[in-house]
Amino acid sequence: MGKTIAEKILSNHSGKDAHAGDIVIANLDFMIGQDGTSGVAIDSFKKMSAKKVFDPSKIAIIIDHSSPSPNEGVSAIHKKIREFSKEQGIKLYDIGCGVCHQITPEQGHVAPGDLVIGADSHTCTYGAINVFSTGIGSTDLAAGMISGKLWFKVPETIKVIFNGKLPKGVYSKDLILNLIGKIGSDGATYAALEIGGQAIDDMSVDARFTLSNMAIECGAKAGLMNADKKVTDWVNKHLPAGRQGSKKKPNPISADKDAIYIKTIEIDVSAMEPQIAKPHTVDNVCNVSEVAGTPIQQGYIGTCTNGRLEDFEIAAKILKGKKISKDCRLIIAPASKEIMLEMIKTGIYQSLIESGAVAVTPGCGPCVGTHNGVPSDGENIISTANRNFLGRMGNRNSFIYLASPATVAASMIEGKIADPRE
């Protein structure tokens, strides 16, 4: 009986002939925590009477959610993280380095075929480069840091095929929003997604990260893709000498031809419009034409979903020579320091600032609502983030619309939700 990508990776790491539904104990290649979860993980580590992590080279903590610290309580957590990282010799990415889900693959910590956990729900992002990566709780992270292993229930897999060529103004964010709108926020609960098709083959790796990042928004454990030449080239570029991760060669995994899927979903992208997720759920999706004209007070381009160089290039192209509406403010947050430096080098940073954008520290920025860009009562926000839950950006009385960087940029010019194709 053939196997899916998820079944193969979990078999390889557990030494067991694993199939969907099996429980396995598997060896971990890498694990991460962020400042919102690592404080509890450190406390749990100590409650388990642990003295040393199993392998410091396979662990990183990234301070990205409240970066820089907005208050003394968060500062105390940051101090705890810094002291623990130093004591254990694990890699710490401090304030300003960027978002955990950009840094982890960008710095060469993960490679195709790896098994990775992170105390953050969007750890599924690395599926774009053929990694089985999934979010776990802080206590599980502590257990992983101590033992180098974790238990998994091998998920069933849903195959998703995006057929056709992307039309003008439609991007990877539109594809994943469309899928989530079709199957619902619980449509893939505890399943793995295997994502492919002509539209995916044509995409850059940066664009693919956007799709895998949002797999969790329909309940999936992972959002896996094949490691084609684009992926292997990208990974090799991000595997510097002295790589901190597993220090093993990439081991690309593909599904068997007779692999068993619980369902196959095919979506033709050729006639797709730009998509919008309306408040207050990610699966409340419609075509941009249905909400065009809705007044907007704040825009945000960034996050682990759409804070990459390509995203800012798209926005800068639309905004070049234009000004943001006087009724709007646009916040941008590069997903890493490296991306910010590249934006400066290419002129994208200056171009966006000249159009009226306000830049904040590389990191999660306004996404989690802890400090930067908290909206006021009754305000509408259009964001490239992955969640628009009630209160997500720090105010339960505001309204968040999710869209691609192109749609956000077009909306900033108009001062209302706008179709980027126009």
C-alpha cells in the first residue's frame, strides 16, 4: 500500500511502517519557540526536573511577537528566554531579527524530509519546502527539548490540486483563502494537506510559503508540497556552512502513486478573482467585487504569511508614484532583518515610505495585537495576516479583512477595499 508524504516522513523518523491513524514516537530534526510560548515551555522544562536540552543545535527561540517589548511583564519573559538560551547554549534570535517562520527556513535550520515542531500554530509554514512541520503546545516543546522526540498520530491526507494559470491580480494568498472558504475552518481538522498542481509549480518558493502557512486555518496539521527544483535551489541557497539545524543532506519526500487520500480537491484558478476573508472568521471568504468600496482606515503588509520580499515588491509596484489615501495609514513589517536590508538595497523600502507607509521592527508587528498598530473602535483594517478573529489585532470593536499584498496596496490608494486588477 502506497504512502503519502506525511506517512513517509513520520515512518522515517519513527523507524515504524506508519500509516494514517497510527501512533508513533518520532525523532525530531528541529524545534522552535517564540516569546509568546517559550516562557511557559521553560517553566515546564524546569518542572520536569530537566537540567539540559538534548541537543542545543536543534533548538531555536525567536523573540518576534512582542518585539521590542511593550511592557515590563513581557520584558520579564524576554529576560527569562535570554537567560535560558544562554544557559543551554541554544540559538536565540532576539528583537529585530524577524518572524520565527521566516527565520527558521531562511537561516537553513530545516530541509526537505525533516520533521519539525514549533510552539506556534503556523509552524506548518515549512511544508512548502517539503518539511513535516506542525504546531504544538508549550509543554510538548519542553518534552521535545528534553528528549528530542515527540509522539504523533499519523494524519490522514487531503490532496489539493490548483489547476491552471494565475490570472492578473491573483496571488497565492487568494488561492489559500479560496480553499479555506470552500472547505471551512474545520474542513481539514487533524489531516495533512498535500498541495500541488500547475499553479503551484509556477509559483516562487516565497509564494508557496503563504499557502502552507495558512494550512492550520482549515484545521490541517501540515501543508505539504513536493520538493521540486525551485525548492532544492532555494534550500541550497539557505544552507550555509556551519548550518545550525540537523546538518544532514536534504531528503526530499514524494507520495507514492498509489497513496491513499481521504479526498481530492481540485480548484481551477484560471478565472479566480482576488479573494477577501471578511470579519470575523478566515473562512468567511468572498470575491473582492462583493466588498469593494468598504471604507478602510488601516492597512498592514507583513506577518509570517506575507512579509517576504516578493510581497513588498508587489505592493511597491502598485504604490509607486502614488500616495496612500489621507483617510488611511499603512503599516509594513518585513518578516526578517535580511528582507528589510534587501528592501533597502533595492529601493523598495524607500518607495513604500515615500508613498506614506510606516515601517515597524521586523517581526510579527500588528498581527497579534500586543503593541504595534492596535486599531480604534469601529475601524476597518485590511491585512495580509492569516487571522481575522474578533479582537485579533488588540481591539474587539474593530473589523479585520484579509487579503493579498496587492489588494491591500490597491485599497490604500483608494481608501476603501479595491480590486488590484484595476
